[in-house]
Amino acid sequence: MSRSLPPREPRVLIRVFLCLSLTHQASLGATLTVTSPDNSGPGSLRQAILDSNQSAGVFDTIAFNIPTPAKGAGGLEETEKVLPGGVATISPTSALPTITDPVLIDGHTQVGSAVNTNATGPINAQIKVELNGSNAGASNGLTITAGGSTVRGLAINRFARVGIQLEGLGGNSIEGNFIGTDVTGMAVQQNGFSGLFIASPNNTIGGNTPAARNLSSGNVFHGLEISGGAATGNKVMGNIIGANAAGTASLTGPESFGVLIDGGGGNVIGGTTVGAGNVISGNVSHGIEVFSSSGNRIEGNFIGTDASGLAALGNGARGVQLNDSSDNIIGGTEPGARNIISGNSRSGIRLLNPGSTGNLVQGNYIGTDLHGVADLGNGNEGVIINGGSNNTIGGTESGAGNLISGNGGDGVSVIEGAGNSILMNSIYSNNGLGIDLGASSVTPNDDGDGDSGPNNLQNFPVLDSASTNGSQVLVAGSLSSLANTMFRVEFFSNSGCDPTGNGEGQRLLGFSEIVTGSTGVATINVTLDETASVGEFLTATATVIEGQGDYGDSSEFSGCREVVAGGCIPPFPDFADNGRADAGDALLLLKGILDGNEAFDLTCDELMTGDDLIRFSLEWYQLEASKTQ
């Protein structure tokens, strides 16, 4: 006997209406609220991601309102309501779905959560949603391929692979999360690989607002890895990587770099505005490693110090290492671009292998605290070039010079590579030489400077005298090097002389451009419009000028020359008043010598002789340039 079924049309109409209604809501951007810590099912994070993925092309929001347990008066758990201060822990039992449609996942919607309010220093965010991957198998915490998504306010820990992986379209924002730690940011809960893995372009990790700052520490490998040819244009700003949320102690995994850039290019680690710099400290290996990548900028960071910039919290190897990487900038000429690279166990900065060319290291404090005063030296060299060529340490622009002080080895060491320029830096109180080319001792000058080696073992100047009249410093000496070559000679004052007899260079007094003759010798007779005290020591370096604003090999520092009192200041011999020292001035000088006119005494010997004409020819006429530089 058959039994008839009731008609289905009304049910079909209701379902169609509901589908249309949900579709309409999704097109406006739905808010999908996670109300359960369960692995799956209604109200779970997994279901919210699945629902968001189904609303293609719509920017949904995933919010959180998960009841959290608390002890009642009778010792019973109250789970019927959300209680302030409780932590909602979500423990997936398998990989969460890949995010394939743009979405905002906002952990700060959970009751009791609060964003960080410190622009710099400790991160004081209150995280109340935890993704615990200890039961999720070989998976990432979150994987995003859609691009254009934002993840904020989560603690993501104990996943077998990566905390957050970004691939595909890019343009994501990761802000205000704790990755690799517990919800307090003070204890390790490591992810098995890196905290963040970025293989897509134009993502922002952190930001220059307090609420955007992430903590990525305690992970087995790297706090953050940017990898592959597609990983370009990413910005990493305002984060703490390798330390605890207070920025006071190491909280690191067993094999970690702070930041690894492997391939790609054009990424920015830090920034020049307040709060944009990262604290990258306490990692087991390098603070930052850049491998086979170009056009990146590393600026405004604390690398090897605590979050205050006043105490050491060193990385276990080098602060920054550029490995076969070209045309990157560490620091910059703006004050906000300055990195503090101090307290690291080995060198502050290392440029490694022949592919490391055309890099700029400018405006940094390497071996000191935030104020450039306290000694927080790196364990070995301040900067070491081990194979790279045509790099610039410092520069001739205002603000380009680095402060390199207090390091356990040389200030700057060039082990291999040529054409490296070391200009306008303040280098002093390092345990080794100020600048060392090759061996760990002073490299003697050679006649004609025809030898080869690091920076072609460029000869340094020889200073014969240094005197002061109280307002200027007069320096005499010579440089023996390649014939018919122009050099920039920089002069420095120092409170003492290095035990080797060849100094460092604490305070730049000025520079002069000289040209060697056919014999390879140039005379140095310079008046510097800076003061140096009697009893201080002058040193100098020589750098090849290869063209307008283009420099090559720099030398080690010269031997020290103690500053004594006395000395006259000869006039610049523009007797014809035409802005240069030319043949017309030579004729007027000759007439002045013949007339015995003391206004033409260029040798400060109170005699009008041919020596004045010789000095004019060697020092001024040959250059036809202004003497005061």
C-alpha cells in the first residue's frame, strides 16, 4: 500500500527565498561569527572560512564571540556566556581550509581582547583567540591564496608547519598577531617551520600604527621568511621578531633567523616613520639574512638590542647578512632610516660572496646604543666585506656616514672584493683596526701601489705634520699610489692613537681632492676649516675617485700625527679674483715674489721665493678648484 507524500512546492520556494536572501547579504559583505571552539560544524572557524570562500568576490568579516569557561560560585563551569578575560582556544584536528576569497579575520572582536597601544617598545596587546595546531597534523595555521585579506588579533602556535602562509595574489595585511608564542607573548609555543612564510607580492606585515604590530618569535626556523621570485614589494613594519612581547628577552626557536629574504626583491624591512622599525633581536642565527635578492631596504630597525634600544639583546650570529645580494640599502641618509645594529654575537653587518655588489650601508649606529653613546658592541667586526665589490660604507651625502664603535674586531674589514668605498664614517674604539684590508694588521704601503688584494690594498696617506691655530687645522703630507689618478683624502681627529700607530677616525674634519702625477705621488697641503685640540691625533684615508660622485677603493687609516700649536694659513691664490687658480694667478704670484710682497707668501716661511710658486703649482693650479671643501 502506497502512501502519498505532501506537496514539496512550498518548501522549495522557502529554500529559494533563503538562498536569495543569503546571496544578497553576502554581496554586501557578511559578518560570519565564530561562536564555537569546535573543529567543525556550525559556528566553527572552519565553517566560517568555508562560507566565506563560497561568497566569491565578496569581502566578508569573520568575527569571534566564543563562550569561555570560568568557575562559578559552586565550582561549576559557566559556559553559557562570554566572560571578559577568558581565552578561546581553537584546536583544529586537521588543516583549516585555504582562504581563497578575500576576508577579514578579526580576533580583536572577541570579548576581552585589546589592541596594542605602544608605538614603540613593548607590545601590550591582549590576545583572546588562540589557534592551537598541536592536533592539526602536518599543516599551516592559516594559508591565504586569495590576496586582499587581513588577519588580526590571533595567537597562532604549535602548528607543524607555518603559522601563516601567504601565496598567490598578495596584497594581504597581517597585523596585531602573536605567532609562535602563547597569548601573553612571553612563552614559546613554536610553529614547526617559520612564523610567517610569504611567497606573494605587496603584503604588509605589521604597520606603522600601534595596533598593527605583530610578535613573531619562538618558531623553529624563522620569524618571517620572504621567498621566491613573486615575493616583491612586501613591507615588514613595527614588529618584534625573536624577543618576547616586552622586547626584553630572547624567545626564539632552535635554528631561527629573524627575517630571511630568499629571492624576490624590492621589499622593505622597517621604515623611516616613528613606529615603522622592527625589533629583530634574540634570534639564534642572523637577525636578517638576504640571499640572492636585490633592491631591498632595511631601515629604522633595532637589530640586536632590546625594544628600548638601550641594552643588548643580540642575535646569535650577525645582525644583517647580505649573501650574493646586490643593490640593497641598509639604513639611509634620513635620521629615521638609521638602524641600531649592536650586541650581536658576531659581526654587525656582513656582505658575503661575489654577488654582493652595489649595496649601500649608510647612517647606521653599529656597536652602540640608540643614542650613539653606550658601548653595545658586536662580537666581531662592525662591518665585514667577504667577497663583495663596489659597495659603499657611508658616502658623501649629508647623513650617509655610519657610527661604528665598540665592536670586538675591526671597525670595517675587507677580506675579499675590490672597489669598496668607506667614506665619512665615525670609526673609533673598536678592538681591531679602524679599517683593515686583508690580514688582521696594518698593510704597509708599497711603491706605486701596484699590488692586488682586498680593495687592491690601496695605499693610505702619509701625514708629515698637523697643526692648529685655534680655528683651523693645517695638514701636510703625501700620497703614493697609482699615477695620474684622482683621490678623495678624508681627515679625522681622534682623542688617542691606536696601539698599532695607525689610527681610527672618530671625527671627520674635512676632505681634499688630490691628483697624483706621472710618478704616482701627490702632495697634501690642506687647510681644514674645523678645529682640533692640541694633543689630539689626526688620521686620513684615501679613496679612488672614478668619476663625478663615483668612488672606488678606500685605504686603511694612515698613521697618526699629533696636532701641535702654530702654523699660518696661506690664502687661496685667486689673485685675479676669477674663482680659480690659473695661469693669470701664476703671473701675479711671480710678480708678488719679485716685489717681496708678503701677501703672496704661500709657504708660511716669511720668504718670497720660488717655493711659493712650486706650492702654487702642486697644490692649487693642478686642480683648478676651490681649496676650501
